[in-house]
Amino acid sequence: MNSRQRRGIILLVLSVLCAFAAFAGVLSLISDVDSKVGPETAAYELNQDVAAYQGLSADDFSKVSIPERWLPQTAVTDLSQLTGKIAATPLKKGSLLQSDMISNQPELKLGEQELAIMVDAETGVAGKISPGATVNIFATFAGTQQGERPESKIIVSGARVLDIGKLTPINQTSDQNGGNKSTEAVPITFALNAVDAQRVAYAESFATHVRLALVAPGSDTAIPSDQRTYTLEGDK
């Protein structure tokens, strides 16, 4: 074997050794990454914004895979936990669903009953009222006899909203030409005592309009009886 052949063999051996070293380095890197990442598990993130107090369903979330070691302990990994739950705060698209983001649906208290009415979507809700909110319910009545003045009444103060349904097209007769104009209303369910339920049912049947006023959290909802009725003449 001449010197040229010996050099070739030496270079070949060195190449093989370098290849083994590189392969060992790759295996070490993979092992290191695996040790840092670890096995993955399923979690869920929002695929759309969800308003506070809105009911939650599986359609609001997308399944994602996250390493177990990086998953918060409060992360929700089973969508069956959403049954009967609502958003505790406004939730943003892309947020990882966690147990402290959800709460139980409001339940009826002793002596309360559920009552649902249709409320004009534009003047009565305007997208600002959600389940769990507290509202005052206003009803406007037209004078039915000659000389009677129209008046607005706060028929219920501090009503608790249990649920808000979907927009529903309805027809409302126009006062000007007797035709029909299209509008939208929303079914809203309240938790009310027996007397307030009667007041709301009466207003839905006989009032010209029923409107809701959102009450700020922590506000005093008690309204004196002499401040519950308004007429234009009363301001003069």
C-alpha cells in the first residue's frame, strides 16, 4: 500500500468518524428538545370574540395541541365543562380557554320566576345588555281617553337578565299609513318576582314601547315611587 492509498484510508476513516459525531450531535439535540417540550395535550382557544355573560358552546372554540409542561393548570381540556356556563368576562379571539374565564349560568332565586318578552333590538337592547346584567324596565303608554297624556313608567327596577335570544324579524304596523314595516326584536328572559312579572307582561301587551336601561354594577336600584312616572307636563 503506497502513501497515497494510506492517506485515502485515513481520510475515509476521519469522514466516517465525523459523520458519527454529527449524527450523535443531532440525536443529542433532539433529545434535549424533547426533554424541554415533552408530550403534547389538547387544549382549546377561542375562534371568535365572546361578550361577557354570553353562553358558551363548543362552536366558539378550536382544538389546539400544546406541550403539557407549558399548559396552565387552569386550562380547560374537556369542552363538556362548558355545559351551563357563561363567559365571566369579555373573551378575545385566540385566547386559551381557562376555568377562571367561565362561570355558571345565573339561576333563579327563591320566589323568582322566568319571564321572556320580545324587546325591540334597536331601542331596547342595542347590543349592550348580556345575561347576568341588571336593568331597569321602562314602558311608555299612550293616553287612551281624551285629555289623557302619554306617560313613561319605570315598571321594574333592578331586573336580572337570564338570557338573550337571537334577533327575530317581526312586522310592526306603521302609525302613519297603516302599512307594515319590518323590524327586529330580541327575546329576553328575566328573573322576576310574581308582581314584577305581572307588570312586565302587562307592559308587553299594552305599552306602546318597552325599553331596557342597563344599570351599572354596584348601583342602587331602588327608585322612589314618585320618580317612577314621567310626563312631559311634569318638566314644565
